Amino acid sequence: MVILLFKDNMTAVQPIQSNGIIKGFTIDEKEKTDKDFYDALCSETGLDGPDQILPTDTYSSTKLDGRVRIRLRKEDNDSSLPVSVPGLLSRIAKNYPDHVAIISRPDITGERKTYTYKDYERNVRTVAKAFIKLGLERYHSVCILGFNSPEWFFSDLGAIYAGGYAVGIYTTNSPEACQYCAESSKANILVVEDAKQLEKILQIKHNLPHLKAIIQYEGTPKEKDVLSWNDLMEIGERESDDKLNEVLKKIATNECCTLVYTSGTVGNPKAVMLSHDNLTNEGRVIFNTLKLVKREHVLISYLPLSHVAAQMIDIYAGMTAVATLYFADKDALKGSLIDTLLAARPTLFLGVPRVWEKIYEKLQLVARNNGYIKTWISSWAKAQALYYHTNKMNGVDVKSWGYLVAKWLIFSKVKAALGLDRCNMCFSGAAPLSDDIKQYFLSLDMPILEAYGMSESSGAHTLATHDTFRIGSVGKHLLEYETTIYNKDKFGEGEICMRGRQVFMGYLNEPEKTEETLDSDGWLHTGDLGTMDSNELLYVTGRIKELIITAGGENIPPVQIEQQLLAELPALSYAVLIGDNRKYLTILVTLKTEMDNNTGEPKDNFNATTLKWLQSIGSTSQTVSDVLSTRDPLVYEEIDKAIKRVNAKAVSNAQKIQKFQILPHDFSVPTGELGPTLKIKRRTVHNMYKNLIEDMYK
């Protein structure tokens, strides 16, 4: 706890700090306010970093050199006081130097390289010293363009140690999109993975006035002005610690250290400014909410690190938990993830909905090849799991003998085959996961716990735990955070708003958009619609900007209707509802096909799930082209029947789908319909298929 000392004058004085730990300050306990507590913690010299707080009266900032007030409370204790990113890593490295921190993906010989937490910080410091030598200035950035790797981590944290900003750029970005991120963040240094990503930078580097160095961390660069990773490390190793230590003294926990660029649907993406305290506090709160134990957890890094969810879990929550993290292969989302799962056997695993859907499809394929006896045993076991988990959701946690036998006989083997036999918690985030998929995994004794948050909330704001798991809910807000539903209607639905130390500083150079999103009371307006029950469990029902407003003025949330249709026909991969300013609703659908393992693009031929369904309805079509060229009546009729079943559940005629179109291929990142985290890019879909859409309204 913070130690309170008392003097006759009872006035606040500066705290005594040692390596960021507050030793004590003087103030009258009865008169003490949150503001007094905060002001007493602020540094006067500005040279007490990196865990210092610099004085300011504002709770938001849109400038690179800005700072914000942290929403501290007088009841906060030493464990919850602000700590910087360098402060956190150096503390972990000091306390757990020999614990394995990260394990690289296999090299060409199949070997993985291991780094302890002592190695981890030493590499970060070496990279930071090299960045300073290469000219990284305070309040300028290091942009990183590549797949997850130890070098990505070292570059990210090295930029922060050196007093700059870490900026992740999606590997799918065009040269123009890379230029926008680098230019707006005043990038001094660009770190790229390989020749493919380097080529993008070479096309636009003449437009980057602040750029001083380019580093390629995989392979040997052929361009003479591009440094290899070994070159970078040699530069850092030759430098003394003096300049780095001087920079660290100036760093503060309430300054920005990371920019996360959102995938904007209109215009350029917004740069979300996250402070040291945003990131380290979020990691601490996740650790406490999930009641994790240090040095007991294994994680896998495979989701794009330019996304806040991956950064939070892989770097900050992982570091706080003193976890060991394995890096997956580049083609993890194309099928090799299972190899890393089997090698790592993680204790916690986060997957986006598409990952869980792919695992579901694989398991369904295996199940179809089972004989009668295996199928019967499997059905019995699933019924036991569903019965147990349904009762648990209703407050009755009793394990029957049937459930215990099924757990030992069936579920343990399924989990082992997936590499999830040690996994205590499986999470899904970034987009809604259908209730049918959740129900299926629940029948395998694998509750998929949903997380909900955004870049502006430093990652998760709510998490479902085993105690708060409910089908359809994204759980309860994390410890110390607040949730409210703004502008509720008569059904209790309104805009979801968040508040806490995880809320971002602001959008870089965009004060108006910041004011629209972050109100004067500190509430982050998410733009999402939702409801909250009496147990404070949150249910996300749609997105305000995604609401379809028909020509008749009816407000319709598309996601719910789309998921209902997908649940009716497992052969459908995606569904996009159309109807904004239209007289009636229509929908675009895709059928599940094989994916090219090299390019990630959808093939024309159907996958096993779709072929099985086609066979069951008597269709001989083998490809999407077959279906479209013949307008296969059996396929169109079944989709039409499924739409009618969905329409039967509609609360009004305005919410009924009148027409549909089958698209010429499935959605993917390379073809443009999906973003890097596999979310549907609705505006892109509307533009790509505008002719098909117009045909439905002729």
C-alpha cells in the first residue's frame, strides 16, 4: 500500500520515488481526494522516468508529444500504480531472468530459438540503442511491417525504450497505405520482414521526409542502404547504455508509446494513441480478472501484431503473467496452426471466429467418417457435456458420472488431437462468433469465451469467464472498469460505453473525432449497440453505423439476421445483408470452397462440407461456376427455403429478406472482402458487387 505520512501543515508534497515505486507522501487522510492523490504522484523534474507521471490537467490528447491524466483512485495501492512499458519488462527480467519468454518459429532445419526474459530485455535494449544511434528522435516512430517474430517484439519494445512510438503495419497493406501510416506517425525507422515487404517501402520512401533507416529482419537485403538484422544488432552492441538511460529518465507512463491504426471504412485509418499506462494496466487487469498464476502459462502468437488484441495478449498480458510464448508459422491461418498448437500445447488460446469455424469444419469432416458405434458414443458424450454446461449456466454446477466418463473417454482425446489438452480457457474475439459454433464446442466440453473490446480500449473491455459464460454474451467488464448503456430504448438497448484506465488518449491529429468518441466524463462511445442484464453481463446486438435504415425508416441490425441464415445452412460461408435506403432487404451469400494454401485466395471448387450438402440435396455441382452457370435449381431452392425459415422469425415485415445472390467466390483477405482480422469489409463488398446488388432492386 502507499504509505501516508503526516505533518503539521497537512499539505501535499511530492512522493519519494525509487525505480517507480512510491515510498510515501504527506497529506491528510480525511481530506485526501483522488486529485490530491494523483497530484502527489506527479514528477516535478520530468527526469524520474520511466515510471513517472508528468503533470497535466487534460484527460485526452491528439498530439504526439501530449500527455494525459490517468484516472487513478485514492484507494489504489502499489500493485495498481502506473508502470511504463520499460518498467514492466525490466521488472519481469530482474525477477524471472531464466524463465523462457519466447520461442521462435522453426527455422529451415526445424529448430526453434529460445529467449529467456533476461535475453528478451537485453535484445530490446540492444535494438533501442541501435535505433537511437540511427537517429530515432523523441516523439517519432518505428514502423514494423512483417509477420510475428521475436524481431517484431524487439523492434516494438525497442522503439518504446528509445522514447519513440511503436507502429505495426498490416502485411496486407498497399504501398500507399504503408506511406500514410509512416508519414502521419513521423517514422524515422522502418523495419520490414523480407524482400516482398521491402519492395513496398522502396516505392514510397521518397515521400517520407523523416525516414532515416530501413531494416530487414529476415534474409539478407540486396539494397545497399537497407540494414540486415545482424547489422542492427551490431550497431546496438557497440553503443554504451548512457544515451538510452538518459532517454529512459524522460519517459512517462501518461505519454503515448504505441499507435494502432484502425482499418477505416471511409478515408484514411485513424491512429489510436495508447499510453504506457493504457497497455500495462490492461495487461495487469486481464491477469487479475482471469486469476492467472505467474510462470504457468503458454501462449501462441499468430494473429496480426498490428492489431491491438494480439499485442495485448502476446506482449503485455503474456509479460505480466511471465508466460512462455511460441511463434506460429507465417501460414498459420492457412492450415499450419495445428502444428504449433501441438508443439506448444497452450494453456490460453485466442482465436478469431474464422479460426474456430475452420476447426469446426475439420471436426465435422472427421465425424462424418466415423462408423455407427463411434457416432453413437460421440452423440452420447456431447449430450452429457451440453447437459452439464447448460445446468452450470443456470447456476447448477454438478458433474454427473456420465459427464466425467465422457470427459475422460472422448473430450480429452479430442482436445489432445487439437493441441488444446492443457488449455484452460479458449477465447474468441475481433468479431461475433455464431451461437451454433459456440454450442458445438460446448458439446465438446470446450466453452469458447468471448472477449469484447476495441483498439480504443487497449483490447478487451469485457471477458467471459467460466463463471460468467452465457451463450450470446461477451461477459462482464474487467475488474476496475465500468460499462453503461447510453440512450437506451424501451427494450434496454443502446450504445455501449466504456470507462477506465484502458481508454485511449485520443486519435492522432484528429481532435474533432476524438471529441465525438471520448466524452468529457471519460466515457468511450463505442458505436456498438448492446444490452446489459441484471448480472452486468453484456450482449452486443449490432453496430450503430452498420444499422440498415430502410426507405421506410425501419432500423435493422444486419449481423443477427446474417447469423441466423448461416446457422440454417452450414454450406454458406458468409452473408451480407443489403437494404440501406431501399424498399426491402436483400442478401449476398458465398458458398464454402477450398482455399489456395499459397495465396490464401478462394478456389472455385467446393470444400468437403459443401460437397456433402450438395450430395444430400441431389445436386451434381462441383464448383461455384457450375452453380452459377446452370443457376442450379436445387441449390437456389435450398437457399430460398433457408431464407424463408429466417423470415419466419422476423419481428416485422421490414426485417424479411426478399431476394438473394450467390457471389462468384468465397471471401478472403487477398480478394479484398475481409480485413486482416477476417472481419467483413462491408463497404468494400457493396462496391465490389454493386451490379449484382442493383439487379436485385430492378
